[in-house]
Amino acid sequence: MDAYTSIINHEKFSKYTLNITNSPKSIENWETLVTFLLGPTIQLNKNLDKRLYKLITKVYDSFLTQFPYLENYHIDYALLEYKLGHISKFHEIFNNALFIFNHRSLLLWVSYLSKCNESIIDNKTLFALYEKAEAYIGLHYLSGEFWMLYLEQLKERCSTKNRYYIVLRKVLEIPNHSFSAFYDRWFKEIDNIQDLSTLKYFAPTLDLQTRIKVDVNHKGRKGLILLEAKKTFAKIAKDLYNTIQFQVNELYSLFEVNITVPYYCSYDTLIKTEEIENWIKYLNYTIELKNDTLTHLNFQRALIPLANYDQIWLMYANWVTLVQDDYITAKNILLKALSMSNKKTKVLKELYGILLNLNDYDMLDDMLKKVENSFNNLQDCDDFEIFWDYIQFKWFLHNTVGSSRYSGNKGKSIIPAEVMGLIILWLKDSEKKEGQYILLNYILELQNKDNSEVLENKVFRMLIKENISFYLEDCKFWELYCKLILFNPSLSYLNKRKKIFQIWKEIKNYKLKSYDNLLLFCESYLIDDTDTFKKLFDL
């Protein structure tokens, strides 16, 4: 029996695939299947059965679609293709993975470049990749391995040391964990200076003339001049070393030492609150440095372990809008957050605001429909925040459509039937839902002379007719009802008082737990009737 047939007929294959079907959000289930497919009996070479190869790649694609932030599995997948001799596929997988992380995954870049060193012969092509990586992850606190790879390739592939020195000088000014290793290299290079002409590699010509006070074209005896120049270079390097050492120690002691989970975890893995708070402090610290490249990088670093939490996504989107005025990037950040964060309500709310700012009403409407369709019926949703956002947006769209200067204001006074129907359904389900009084207060905010009677009959009278004790025995409900009457612009003051007195008499049919809200209402708006109210309710 061939390897492919043996695998798909194996009871473990059926068991593992069924586990994934039942629990697709379990990383462990996917890992078990991948491990089984790549078991010790499988010969991973160019002779691999095409059917088995197709199965393995399909599993990897599905796995990484479900969990796009699993850096190690992107790497494993790409290296599998490399081992099979599929070099173009190897590059494709790494490039796609880097795109997912906005090209700011240090682990992906180091793994990718390590293999590119072996497979890319053309120096220009290889160093273009290194330059791209430098632009995205060069400032990473743990970027030492990347810079070492870069320097080694410059040393091996370049005919002169000029570019090597340029890159090494650049690294010396970056506070990264391995900073001392680069200073060791620099001090050794200083010790190895044998001629004035090589000083141009250590500093720009202008600095040599003004700061170092050395003429590289000096024609006389050069020994003493060279010795003094080396001492000056060493002193400058030591001063810079002390500065960088302080910055590195500060970053480590304040933030880096507290990062215990630098990798992506499954949605049900709880990250300690202290770790989340540490990242928030770290990001605020980074923002204060006003280095946008580093800020983007550290936000991406934080999102790898905290992708399932909404705090960092929201903080990132807020930063790009407030500091960079970049609403397009903010939109993309929040769209990504929707696919990864466990909690989506605040993300949705921020996204609505971003889309409004971009005047992208089509996407807004489409998103609200998706939110609605995520439940069989929106009224079945138990998350009041999502329900509330939907209601507010539907009302906003209604007003936007009816805002033409030729249409008058009447359109704004009519509550859309769909919105009113959903509000009523939510209000009726008082035992399972929450936020009823937010809705009732909202209804009062919508009140005007054209809809007061509709609101009274369709909402307040309806709830009384339904005899829902949640409202009828609650003073707040009756207070809001009285306010609806009091603020009805179409009624005279006398008619308002008359209707309110009728409501008070109706209240006598129910056992209220308290009359405080009604009494406060009376003292605030109908002070002359306070004694009447107290007498009616024996207060």
C-alpha cells in the first residue's frame, strides 16, 4: 500500500480530521494532524507522492487561514517546499506570510533570509531583500540576529568593506539586546586600522576633518596621526556604547523582561492582565519617542501574542488616526481585528466611526448587514452593545437618506419601521435582555411634535398593555413616560398636566418599589403639583 492510501485509510486520519471538523478553533487539533501527515515514515523529497503533497499543502493552507499569526507554521510550510525543491513556492509562502504581518515579523525575516543566503546568487537581489527587511524590522529590540546575517553577507559578497562599515555604523546607534556584539566588531575594526586612507570607512570625510581633525591625504609621517585618530574613534565609540547600554537596560528592565509570551496563542488561552498592561505601557513609551517606524513595529510585536484581545488593535487604530491622520490604515487595522479579536463590539464601534470619516457608507451598510446576519434574527442577539450599534446606525442611515434640502425634515421625524420593530421586540424580552432603559431614553431623544403620539402608543402604551411587570413596577419607566408627555411640543401645558395626572392615577394599579424618580420629576418640572403627588401616593 502506498503512503497516501495508507494515511487516508488510517483510523488516526479519520479521528484527527473529525476533531478539526468539531473544533476548528483548536490549534492542538491542527498540530496533531500536521504531525501525523509528516510522520517519520514519510520521505520528504522530490519523489513525494503528488496526492500526498496536495493533501499536506491543503492542510497547511487551511491551518494558516484559520490561524494566520502562527509564525512557526508559515516557516515550516515554506521550508517544506524548499526541501522539496519548490523554490518559487518557498518564496511565495514567505512573501504571503510577511504580508500578513505587515512585513514586521522578525522571526519570518530571519528564517527567510537565512535560506535566501543559500538560494539567491545575485547580490543585488539578495541585498534588496536585506534593505527591505531593515526598513521594517531593523529597529526591533531583538534584531541582533538579523543584523549579524546582514553583516556576514556583506563581508562575504562585497569586494570592499565600504558597505559593511556603513551598515555596522548604523547598527551601533540602535538599542538592541545584542548591541555589545556589534561594538566588539567595531573596536576590532578600529584596532585593525593600518592606514589613514581607511579612516573614510569609519566616518564621513567632513567629520574626519572637523571632529576627528585628520587629513586622510596627509603626505608626511602618518604613525602618530593614525594613533591619535584611532584613540579618538575608540573614545567616541565608548561614549556611544554607554548611551546605548543605558537605553537597552532601560528597555529591558521596564518592558522587555516582562514579556513572557512573544508568540501567538489560541483564542482560549488567557494572557495575564499584567502582560497586557506591560505592552500598553511599552507602546505608550514608544509613541512618546515619536519614531513612527519603531511605533508600527512595536504595535505589530504586541499584536502577535495579543491578537485575540481588542485593546491593542483599538490603540493602534487610534494612534494612526490621531498621529498620522491615516484613516485608510486604521480601517485595515480594524478589519483585521474583526477577524482575530475575541471581543468585537468596541472594534465595530471604532470601525463605524472610521468609515463615517471616510464617507464609506456602502461598507458601513454592508458591515451592519453582516452583523445582523451573524444572528438568525438580530433580536436573538444577547449582546446589547452590538444591538445598540446596529439600531443607531440604521437611524443614522435613515437620516442621511432623508437629509436632502428638497425633502424637508419630515423624514427625520419618522422612526424606520424596521428599527421600531426591533426596539419593541427587545423591550418585550425584559427577562433575557439588558439595556431596556438605554433604549427608552433613546426613544425620548428622538421625540418631536410629529412622532410623540406614535412613540407613546407603540412603546409606552404597548408595554402597559402587555402587562410586563419589569416596567410597570419600576418607577423609572413611569418617570420616562411622564417626560414623554411633558416634552410633547404639540400639547398645551394644561393638556400635559392633565395627561400626567392620568398617568399618576394609573400607577396606583401597580406596586412600585420606589417613587423617588417620580417625586424628583415632580419637584423639577411640576413643583406646584408636588403636594398633590405626595398625597396621591401617601408619601
